[in-house]
Amino acid sequence: MARIAETEGQRRTTLFLCAVLHAFTHLYPTVLPPLYYQIARDLELSGVWLATLLVSAQSLAYCLAGWPLGFLADRVSRKWLMFWGLAINGAAFVALGLAPSYTVALLCLVIAGLAGGAYHPPATALLTGLYPERQGRAIGLAGMGAGVGFFLGPFYGGLRGEVAGWRAPCLELGLAGLAVAILFALLARDAPAAKKQAVPAAGPAFVSYFILLSVGLGLRDFAGTGFTTFAALFLPQAHGFSQRTTGLYLGLMSLSAVAANPFFGAASDGRYRLWWAGGVLLLAGLGGLALPWLPKPLVLLGLLWWGFFLLGSYPITEAAMSEVLPDQIRGRAFGVFLTSSGLLSSAAPWVMGTIKDRAIGASTDPAAFRPAFAGLALLMLLSVLIGMPLLRWVRRELARMTARDGCAPDQGCAPLAAAGSKRPPAS
């Protein structure tokens, strides 16, 4: 039985450990991009697109797991669900480091993806339950872990891969994940039981609203995943970066989230949360568009710009959704969102690898990469034009549904619009 956080010290310890789990959740998918060319050679693949397909398969499994694991997060201990997710994820990467063939490697990454999906739905629900009045800040602080993971994955992968081959970082990081999972099981706590709130029926209408929302924000996720993949192919081919330097640059790009997540998460705790989200996404798109035009000494600046604003958008949008969702359906709501948006974004590594093989080939001219980067920037713009109005509409519609189905205060429940926040809905 999970232990419940009762003191501020226990809440802070759990928040810190959630950030560490968040780091490993995003470390595992990002360790492979600097190793794409090495994997293709070692496994004797016909093209780099098969190496990028490994990450697409991992991402697809991750997203497909979000829906059922989200529903499970509303019924079982969120702490233990997160523990088993990281433990299986780490074990899958240990197996990946020992995989004798491409088929076995693909199976390991599918299992890793399914296990990785056990973080976000329960973690978001757990964090907002621990800090109901400071949801954006709590999600932003835990989001710092994502920045660390996004940094360590490609950096460690490129560093160790250049010295010991692509299998070594997979094996070593898998063992580290198993150790962290045990630490989380020993020290983390679940959130206290939430006050009963009126909940809209989680039927077809509820699911449809979140699938619609995923259309816009899924474009953001596709662009973000595609940019990381394409940058991993662009840096060594167009600028001659070594595997180690490529991993370092990709890691530094994402390390900016350590500052961006708590800053934007806390800054958006007010009436204008959606304006913050739209602004940071537009700025991220400009960075992606500029990257292949920058001279080699300024490439790192472009990557840092992209990572800072893109990753800074996540705590804003997650807080915008969680503040209007009662605790008892947060897990399934984020599971629906993760699965729906992820089905689109999980194809990005394979798509970008195919574009590189077929449209760019062996060209070392940065200009050859510009159309693809421009396309990713366009997707970011579309995510603002589609996603932000949809997010505002979904929040208003859910508030309307609960107002319709709400119950009297003496029955112990409250309107959905007030769930987890005393602020009026963001404009």
C-alpha cells in the first residue's frame, strides 16, 4: 500500500524524485539519435531510416500506452505505477545493450516505450494533487528533470558511443534506471486523497474533446521530435561534427529546459496562461527556421533558443489542462491526450530519416536541409493557430459540462472550473 505525503518535507522529496523519474523518462528516447549512423553500421542496415525507425517504434509504444495507463492511474497507486514503469524501462535498455539483432533491438524499444508511458499520466495527477494551489510551479519544477534527461541522453550516448560503441550507453543507463526506480519506491509518497468533485461523464464527448486538443498540440510534438532527429543528422553531415560533439550539442539544447520549465510554469500561473503558451511556441518556431542558416559558430545558439522555448511550453499547457480537471479523472485525461497527440509525433523520427535518405542523401550543403527545417517551423506555427483556440474551447466545454452535471456544496463536490485553482479560467 502506498504511503501518503503528510509533511512539506515529504512533498518536496516526492517532487524531487518525480523530477528524477522525469529525467529518465526522456533520457531513454534521446540516447539513440547521436548513435544513428553507428547503429546502422553495426547492425548492417540498408539505410539510416531503419535506425530512426527504432526511436519511432519506441515513441509509438510510449504513446499507445498512455491511454490505458492513464485510466489505470485513476484506480491504483500512482507512485507504484511510476515505479514499475521506470523499472521495466531500465530493464529493456539493459536488454537493448545486449541485443544480437535488429529485430531484438526493435522489440526492446517497444517494451521500453510501453513502460515509459507510465510516467506522465500518473505523475501529472500526482504532482497536481500534492500542490493543488501551485500546479504550474510544481509541474515546472518536475519539468526540470526533463531538461536534465534530454541533456544526459544524447550527451552520454555520444560520449560513450564514440569510445565503447552504441551498446555501452544503453546498458549502463538501463542499470542506472533500475537503481533509481528502487530509490523512488523507498522514498516517494502518494498525494493525499482529493476532495470529491463533480465530474463530467468520461464518455465519447469527453474523449472527443481531448482528441481534438491533441490535433494542435500533436503538431508541436511532431515538430519537436522531428527537429531533434533532423538536427542529429544535420550536425555531422552539414558541419562535420563528431558523434561526441553532436551528442553534446543536442544535450545542451535540451538542458535549457532546466531554466525554462520552472520559469514559464510559474510565470503562467495567472489569467494569461494560453497567451504564454502561444508566445513561447512562436519563438521556438523562429529558432527552428533559423538553424540551417546560421554559421557553424552560432549553431549552438540556435539549438539553445529552440530548446528553451519549445520545452518551456510543456508545463504551461499541462497546467492549463490540469487546473480544470478533478483529481479522479486527471490520469485518464492525460492518458487520452498522450496517446492521441503521440500517435502523430511518434512518426517524426522515421519521417525525418526518410527525408534525409531520399531528399538530401550525402549532400553536405546546409542549404539542402533548409526546406525540412522550414516545414518543422511551419508545423510549430500551425500548433499555435490550431492548438491554442482548441485548448481554450476544451477548457470552457469541460467547465460547462460540470456546471450542467454539478452538485450542491453540501454533497461534498465542487464545479470543475474551480478544481485545483481559485483563479478564473485563462483567457
